[in-house]
Amino acid sequence: MTHDARQTTLQSILALAPVVPVVIIDDVAHAVPMARALVAGGIPAIEVTLRTDAALDAIRAIANEVDGACVGAGTVLTSAQLEAAGHAGARFAVSPGTSPRLLDAADQSELPLLPGAASASEAMTLLERGHALQKFFPASAAGGPALLKALSSPLPAIRFCPTGGITARNAGEYLSLPNVVCVGGSWLTPRDLLEAGAWTAIEALAREAAALR
């Protein structure tokens, strides 16, 4: 797959719904019912972060067992993690920032990468490498909607998925910006609901999120 094709694929994934859930899974048994609840609520793109030992197995289970889910790997920091995510069945990858080695690996990978930026300089550097779709992280701490609005005029070619401090209450403010394609947030799959197996509650949160735009 060419770089342009990966960008087109990533654009289509990010446009599936206004919110991409950022999920931390400690128990792989939670992965499939959680993903089914999210998909039933209208949220098909799911980012499973590589922050736990269960993450890759969770990605594999969702990819193999949940119809309609588009599972990705988050917190991808190295080329080895990018490769492992692809082997597990991830359809996209997300990084909180960027490094030259990771970008080089992404150039050789079939897996579309959403790299992170928190400043104009970082965003420009990524754009030079052909990444017009970027994660804005940590969104709230880095300047929130005000900074994204300021970037929209000088950097009109870039569209962002802000993540970090996004909630159901402030997501709409981000989504109203012309350079925001979607937002990422953890509020759809809080740990207490996962541990309780409260899949109906997660589906309800997904429905609310799907209606944000």
C-alpha cells in the first residue's frame, strides 16, 4: 500500500464516527463484548492502547470476532510495536508523538499511522513526511480548541484527532472546528464499567457519542 493509500484509508477510518474510544484493557475477556457494545452504539473505530499485557490479544480477538469493528493499536512507540499491531489484526495505529525511527517504520508498513503532534513545528514536520492526518495530544494540556483554531489558518492541509482531556462535555467544542476530523476519548469505556461487564451502559455511552455530530 502506498503512503497516499494509507492516508486515504486512515481518513475513512477516522470519519466513521465523531469519537474514537481510547481503551485500556487489562482482561482480554472484556475485549469482544466491549467492542460489540461500542459497534452496536454506532462507534466502530476502536483504539486499544498498548499499555497492558492483554492489549495485543484484545486486538486480535476484536479483529477476529467482532463484525463491524475497525480496531486499531494506540500508544505505538516503536517499529516493533507497529509490526506486532499489524500481525494482531489492527487496521490502524496511533502514536502519542513521533520519532524519526517510527516514521521510517511507518513508511515501510501496510498499517496506516496517526502520529501525534502538540505544536505547529511538530505538525509541520509531520506534514513534510506526508502525514496530513495527525493526533493532537495532549489536547487539553497543549492548548485545547483555542490552539487548534489558531493552527487552522496557517496549516489548512492538516486535520487532527485531538485526544487527552476530551470528555462528553467538551467534545462538541473540538468537533465544531474545521480542522478536526474526530476526537479520541476514554470516557466511553471507563475501567469500572469494563470490570463490571456493564456492556449496556457502554453501548448507551457509545450512542451518545455517535450523536455528537
